[in-house]
Amino acid sequence: MAVATQKPLPFTNSGLKRETSYVYTPPSHRLLFRGSLSVPDSRLLLEGLTFTVPLKSSPAKLLENPLALALESMRGRTLALSGITRLDAVYLDKSTEVNLDIHPAASLTRLYFENQLCTDPITSRDRCTDVGIRISTGIAGNDGTSDILVYGKLPDEPHPTNPTSTPQPPSQPTLKLLVARILPAPPPKPVRLPRPDDPSPRVPPLVSFGKKRPAAADPVHDTPSHKRQKSARPLTRTDSTSAIEEDPMLSKAREIMTGPPALGRSKTMVERSKSNASLGSGSALRRSVSVADEDVFKVPSVPVRRVAEKVEKAEKVEKVPDIAKELEKANKATIKRATIECLASLGLTKDNPEFKDLFNFVYRGAEFAMRAQMKTRAVDTRSMDKFIRAHADMYVKGTVPRAK
């Protein structure tokens, strides 16, 4: 909006001059739709309707608002009145504040909206009317997914700034008309994004609220064979520890750990253990225990025969010749040989400083011209000579005499 202001200037010989300056004021609202509303089964039109949206946010967010886009797409056409609907009977999208203004000269439209929205008292907490006027922005007879609802809302009561001031007589409140989009389903609740300080999920403890929760049964370790067997004899302190019966599972594990070396060990380790046996029982025992500790998991080595078989198969596959590659290689060699002969006939040998560049240009051009038959068949020598001669004529200085 431009506001014109006049500034007087001092008197001159020709009289008083005035200068007009314009100050730009950015708009506060955007016009979405201006038109009329058609009443069903009647020829009446409720005119003087103007839908606007405040430009509090950036204009880029209006492109993400389906209500604003729907109203702007209806410019030049007439909206259709669908009836009266209660606000608690539908799901509304009130995320964007879209206002409806009625022209003061449109008395019929103002009278219709007053009769529908201003007759019943407003008792809701959000100070909105209980009913609204349903308007269709799509084709008549649709499923109602493009309908909007116009409802009224009372402005907030102003708080008195000075408590000692005399109260003014209550005036008739003005109803503000708002527009919301009707949704086919309730709007999704906003999901809070995870934050870095959120606690990580943990497994619930076994003990909670003073009661011990039974742990989940392990089907592998809770079998009768893996359970410890209790001895029939009571464990009593004696002079010798050999009288105490040991758990069968522990004794079996000790035999595996301290037993003889496995078959998968190398011969050097076995010979080393035999040589250390002559040093004494203590040394031999320590050596056997250390060797047993080194081979705890009993992991077998990879079979050498299978690896060799895989290598032989891979070599056989690589030895299979590729006919297309061999044919392309032979054709390239033929074109190179013909290119060298053609340049030699023109007096260009390898001693010439421009021979390398000319050879590359002529060879690449002829090869690209015959790319369709490089991998399928042997190149035609007559066509090959023709292409090589044509490229040589373009790049070599002077004219080349042609054979008649």
C-alpha cells in the first residue's frame, strides 16, 4: 500500500510548490477469495464475501496450507452453500487463521449470517459458536472432503488497565468470522522428536517393588542333563580334599582342558610337548596346561583341498575366451595398421612432431564411425579405407590426390 504525503516548500517567484512522496506500507493480509455464495434450490446469491489470511508467517508456508490453496483456486467462481453443521460433529483443522469479511452493503448476506450464528447464546469455553455454515469448494455432489466451515468467535475481553477507572457501559460484541477445513478423520497428534538427553530404553530389572520376578527359563541350560547333580553323601570337612565329590560337569571340563592335544594340532607342537617331558613333571604339567589353553575352542582349520578346487574352477572360467573382445581387438589392430599406412602415404612418418596427434584423431574417428561392426564381424576394408581417407583429408594440410 502506498500512502501519499505532501510537503510544502518555500515560496518562489512563480508561487508555492508542493512535493508528493510515497511511503510503502507492506500488506498485513493476503486476499484468498472474493465473490458470492449460491443458495441451493434458489437463484439467490449471497454476495460481498471476502476470505483473507494474515501474513504473520512467511509466504512460503501458505503453499503448505490446503485451505488457502483451495480458496485461491476458486477465484472467479461461485461457492456452494451446503447447510448448517455443528462444530462437535466434525473434525476441523484450525491450524491456520482464515478470516471472512462481509461487505457493509451486502445486507442480505449479513442478515443470513446473523440469523444462523447470532441467535443462540455462546456458552463454550473457547468463545466459539456451536454451529457453523458449511460451504463446498469442490464439485457439487462430492463426498465432502473439500468442504469448509464458517463459524463465529467472540473477541477476548479486554483487561482493565486502571482498576480505579469508572467502568464503561457494556457494548454489543462483534462476532469474528473464522474459516476452518473439515477433515475426514481426526488430525494426527504432534509427535515429539527424540532429544539427545532422552534416556535410552533399558531391560526391566528382575526385582521390582520388593518382589522378585522369576527370570525367563533357558531351554538350553535348564535341561535335566545340564543341571547340577547333588551328591547323596553330605559334604563334610575331612583331612583330605579328595574325599569331596566333585561336580561331574566340572570334572569333564577339566579333563578337556588338561587332556591330551587334539588331532588338529601341528606336529611341531606335539614334538615340543614330548621334548619338555624330560624336564620334569612340573614343567611338563605347565606346558600341557598352556598348550591346552591355546586350543580352547577347537576350531578346525580350513580344508586346503576345497580351496585349491575353487581356484582351479576360477582359472578355468577365466580361460574361456570372449569372442566379442577378441574380435574387437583384431578390428582395432587392423584400423591402426591401415591408419599408419595412410599417413605414411601422405608423407607423415613417426619422426614428424604432429604424427601422434594426427594418428589419434584419424584412428579414433574411423573407429567411432565403424563402432557398429567392431564386436560383431570383421570390419569392411573398403569402408575402413574410406573413413580413414576422409579423416586424413580433414586434418592433414594440403590436398591429397585421389586415385581415379
